[in-house]
Amino acid sequence: MAGKSSRAAHVRATPCSRCPLRPLPIFRNFEPEELDFVSTFKRGELVVNRGSTVLVEGSPSPYLYTLLAGWAFRYKLMPDGRRQILNYVLPGDLIGLQSSLLGEMEHSVEALSSLVLCVFERGQLKELYSRFPGLAFDVTWLAAREEQMLDENLLSIGRRSAVERAAYLLAFLAIRAKALGLAGPGPVQLPVTQQHVADTLGLSLVHTNRTLRKLAERKRIAWKDSACLVLDVEALQAIAHWSGPSEKPRPLI
Amino acid sequence: MAGKSSRAAHVRATPCSRCPLRPLPIFRNFEPEELDFVSTFKRGELVVNRGSTVLVEGSPSPYLYTLLAGWAFRYKLMPDGRRQILNYVLPGDLIGLQSSLLGEMEHSVEALSSLVLCVFERGQLKELYSRFPGLAFDVTWLAAREEQMLDENLLSIGRRSAVERAAYLLAFLAIRAKALGLAGPGPVQLPVTQQHVADTLGLSLVHTNRTLRKLAERKRIAWKDSACLVLDVEALQAIAHWSGPSEKPRPLI
DNA sequence: CGCGGTTTTGAGAATCCTCAAAACCAGTGG
DNA sequence: CCACTGGTTTTGAGGATTCTCAAAACCGCG
């Protein structure tokens, strides 16, 4: 159920000035001195394999990460093994903030694909707050955005039916992926198994399969190579009674 | 379903230096200059009645609030009226941050009892970040804590059974209330109806009633005057398979 | 070819829902 | 004082949703 905790550490250097993410239109422009500081803030890069656990529940992580490439997910486990996936982590997302602020991680993070992560040192966060209020604001911004996503997810699990829930989740992920340019002109491909979907929706694997099957019959999605192809995002949104997110230019630390 | 939006505004002045909350042991000590700034940051006090809506989904609030006294809850509505309660707001909690950062509220906040709120102006947040990195850090801290509560709530709704869910919620609220000194020596009293519990747990009112009844039969809780008396917090935690929060000294803005 | 991970299908059972109505209770106006 | 009202809690009954157990089918990979 949980992935192996092997962690193929591998450090390269890609200067922030040539960050592949920052040129994307959804990220806000940085002042030169902000960019300089982030560059020094960055301690290196970490590459991990699919299935690896990046952060572990219960342990205090000395690092903060920004995901540069790949897909991951945050989850919690109950003592008897029940798993709940809380949210998905896409490029540009910050992880490990809870540990840096509150002391201990209360959730784990696992890689859905191989990942490239920017590594920051936890201790430097205070310096960031002292010297770059704008960046500090951005960190809070990211935390507030995560909260917003969790709110919608909570509404989904609490009050939407199985089909609505599935439709919401797949539309949500497809839209996030598209905004990052992770999809070509064709349908978005989500690197998740039906087990991941089940653990996100709070449903059993069997019932999730039957629910997804209905969406597939209606040509809203398709399964290929242990991944989900999202064929019609707007139809999914309509099924979920969800009008979509209000995407504004966002910060990238 | 939603409360009346009447808002009995009433402004008094209680200087932060005589804040009734700050002396509590769970709040961290402030530097004198931090306290000074918060005092100037504070624009006044707002008193609202039970049932009033403090913040409305979809509207950009020009204010930030810290709850001084009373109970409230955050919730979202679906177009057809389904309601999901996301979390409860207790004294010392900050509300309206999402709006200040992201532009628009995506949830509403309603008073469970009459409330006293500290009012801050949204625009001053930037000044706080510039001049008091420590306070800025605190704001982020509060956001990360909210996220942590939402994570646990998501696990609850997604993976716990009805009884486990109810037990978790009531233990969670009882512990939060106790930490704030809101309970005397006796059992904690939670000012919620079974409808609130149902909308928090993602269950129907009928099934919630039958579930709570089981807990009442076992003497874990009791209902009195449209409120829940929590008789045995530890037993509830055991039912929920929940070990409780890690309460550390926390900031109060 | 055999293996492990993933998807699919069947069947019966538990959980949870909806509809409906009654009981209870504090507050309100006659 | 009493009837009436609205909000809350309680109970019954049938039905829909979702779960668990079990097994088969499928598929890339060594």
C-alpha cells in the first residue's frame, strides 16, 4: 500500500534563472532581487523514483521542497492501514511547509512518477521572511491556496455522490495539469491508478471501478496504461456541478 | 438553511494589551513592539448574533478577523443546497485570510453563538509582512495549522465509519474548547445541533441522529438544550482511532 | 512462461439514504 | 393560561448506495 522508502538522491544544479517553470504564464513575475535570493535559498535538486516516499508522516523534515517536474500525492494512513489521499502535488507546488512551521509532518508524500524537486533548507525560511516580505507573502499565498483546494475536496467527499466525486476529481486534476502545460493538444493524461482514485474519493476499489466505468461508457474518460485519459473536462465539471477554479497568476518559490 | 445576513455591527474598544485571550498558556508570548503593532493593526471590534453570516462565499471581504469570543463555522454550499461544514472557528482563530490573499471567499462563515471579532483591514496585511516578519510567520503558521485540521477531517470523512467520524469530531471539538478554557471542570458543551454534526460528517440528519444515539447510550456524550455534552473525550478518541493533536504554543494575531 | 500489479465482474450483505410522521420544547401572541 | 409556531430530536420502514469477499481477466516485464 505505502511505497518503498528508497530515495535515490541525486543532486544537479539548474539555476533558478533558467527555471523551466517560471516562464509559464500562470506564474507571477519576480523582481530580480527576489530571484537572486531564491537562487541562494535553493540548496540543490533531488530526483526520486516513482513509488518513493518523499516525506514521511511523523518525522520532522529538515527540508522544504518545490516540485519542479512530475506528479506526487499527499496522504494519511490510519493505524489499520486505511489510506486517504488528501491532494495531489504538481509542478510549482510547495511541500514540507507544515513540518517547517509546526514541527512534524502529519502526512506523507509519495511520487506518482519520477520527480525533480528543488530543495530548500528549513532554517532559511526565517531569513526569507525577514528579508523578502513579498516572498513571505507568497508562501502564505500558497498555503491559502492549498487550503482552498482542501475545502473543495472536503465538499466533494462529504456531499457529492460517487459519480459526482469522480467527475470532480478528474476534472480538477485535468485543469491543473493543463494550466501547467502538461498536456499536449490532445486529452490530458493523469498518472493515477484506480486504487489512487478510490483512496482519494473515500470509496472502495470495486465501487470506484464501476463508477469510472460509467464515465468511460459515456466517453468522458478512458483508461490506458494504468493512467486516466480525460476526454471531456467540461462534461465532467457539469456532472460534478462544479464551475472550476478561479486561476490567478500565482507565485513560485 | 443559511442564516440571516443581518449583521448587528457594534464597535467597542478593548486594547490588545488587555486581550482576554492572550494570557492563556497556549498562546505564545509577544514582544512589546509586536503587541504595539497589533494594537494599531486592530481597527475595532465587531459583535454579531447567533445565526448571522460573517463572511459570504463569492464576495471579497475587505476585512480580516480574529475571533475573540464565541463559536462559528466555515461551510460551502452546492447549487442545489447541499451543505458541507469544513471546520469550526474558535477564539484565537483567524478568518478571512483566503479573501485577503486570493481575492474572493470560497466559503462562508456563520456564527453558532454571539461572537466578538477583532477587525483588521485587509490592506494592512502587507505592512505587517514588511515590518514584522515574526508576525508574518505567525500568519503562515495559522494557515498551516488550518490545513492540518482539514487533512485530519478529510481522512475522517473519507475513511472513517459513521460512529468513528462522529467520535472524532466531538473529541476534536472538545479538546480544542478545553485548551481555550471554554469548559469548566465538568464536561465540555459544544453549541451545535445534530444538523450541524450531520453537515460536518457528510451524513444525513437521520443517520447522524442514530449514530449519536449510540454514543449517548454508551454515556460518551449527552444532548442538552440543543448542544452536545462531551462526557468522555478519551473514549471518543479510542473509538475514532485518533491519538489527539500535538498542541504547541501558538500565535495569536 | 510465470509473476505482480491492475482492472473487471458477480453476489450477498452492511451501511446509509429518503420519505414520513411523531414527540418534544422554548418562545410568542391571543 | 393556552394554543400555536418553528426548530430540534426521535422513530419507523423501504430502498438506494456502497462495501466486502472472491475470483477471473488482462497486461507488461523479466
